[in-house]
Amino acid sequence: MWRAAVLVIAAVGCSKKPTPELPEALHGAWVIWCYTTDAEATECLGKDRVELHQTFDPGGRVTLSTADGSPTQGTWKLTGDRLEVSYSGGGLSVGEAWRVRPVDDRLVMWDARNRRGKILGRPGAKLEPAPSPTSNGRAQELTLDGVRFTIALPAGSRKTRDVTSKQAWGPSSGEGFEVRLSVSKRAQTQIEGKWVTPPCNDRDYGGESGSRGSIGGAERDISIGTSYCLDDDRVLMCSAEHTRGYLEPSELKPASALCKSIALAR
């Protein structure tokens, strides 16, 4: 009898804490970990670059803010699992509608009308990335928004973002290069009162581009990359960065080489 009682106590002690039910599970502060276009996704490949905080007050107030930005105030209303959020200010009003559900320690929100979603975690909680493909250092074939191409990513890179026309790859562990890819419409110009997409040309596409900014009081190179004009009216853009937030002068050439390794499928 004594042994049986010990086993029962051990089983109870190891049981998983149940997920709170709505609306209690919604209350409090959350961090938007990632965005998704997969209606079934409940995990993130990696965290979004901009950390947005969203706080749901039990009284129906909601606050959206960044770490260093001023907060935006709004209201929320929950009917079943349908969450309606409204923000207003500066003469503008924005309304959102989500299907919301708690999954373990995360909050999963889906906007069926716009086919988009987001996954949130509690502040300070550790993100366990979802399984994703890993590169072997050789030319790897990718498809982004219907565009097929190969790129030589650093060995051990894993996919950290994959949302319709945007994709990112970064180190599986530790620090290293991050490659960010996107497909978008090419810039248009106005001719005789009509907006048209100019033909591909070497002046606007194929060259090197980048961004600079002040990091720790010093001007730093933040990213470097190039763009590829597509046969339709779109452009494939690639930029390489470093997880530390800037590129050292000795890293500019190898970072640029990552984007220049792209070969479009014909």
C-alpha cells in the first residue's frame, strides 16, 4: 500500500499545468514573438526584429508599445474566441478582429480575413524555436513568393522567418551572419500622367547597397546587400547583417558575397 501511494503522489506532482481558459488567459502583458501566414502555426521559427508589447487589461483597455516608443492605447472585446481590438488617436482609428486561443504558455491569434497571424509569449519567457531547415554551406535552392533561386548560406544557418514574401536565415546557435530576403514590387515612375514600372536596368539593380547607423555612439555599417530585377514587375532583395547589430569593416566583403551568391532559376 505504501509503494502504491508513493506512485500516485509522484504522478500527480509531474502532471502538466493546465492552460488557462479565455478570457483569463488573455489578461496581462504579452510580447509579439513572430508573425505568420500559416493558420495552423503555434510556434515561431525565431523572434521578430522589433519587439512589440501588447497588454490586455481586464477592464477592456489594451496597450501596444515598443521598448523605447510611446504606447498606443485602445480597447478590446472578447466574444467567445473572437477578439476585437480598436486603436484610435491623431484623427485615425484602426480596428482588428482575431480568433484567439491559448496554447501552453503562448497566445495564438489569427486574422482569417487578411490571412495573417501572430504568436505571443509572456515577457521574459524563453522562446523555443520551431524546427526548421538547416543549410550545409553549399548552394541551396529556395523558393520565395514563387521566385526560385539558389544561395550559398553559411553552414549551420537555419530558417528564422518565412512569411509570404519575406524570409530570413541566421545562425543555429551563437552569433553570426543573418541573411534577409524579400520579394516586392519594383518602384514605379510617372510617364504622361500614368504610373509605369520601368524595365530592368543595371543602374538600379545588381549593385551593392547597405545601411548605416549610430551604434554605441559610433557610425557603423548595419547591413550590406544587393537586389535582383525579376522578369515581372518585382524585385528580389537580399541583405546581410550580423546578430550583434552591426558589421565590422572586415565582415563587409564576406557579408556582401552571401547576397551576390544568388543565382535566379531560369
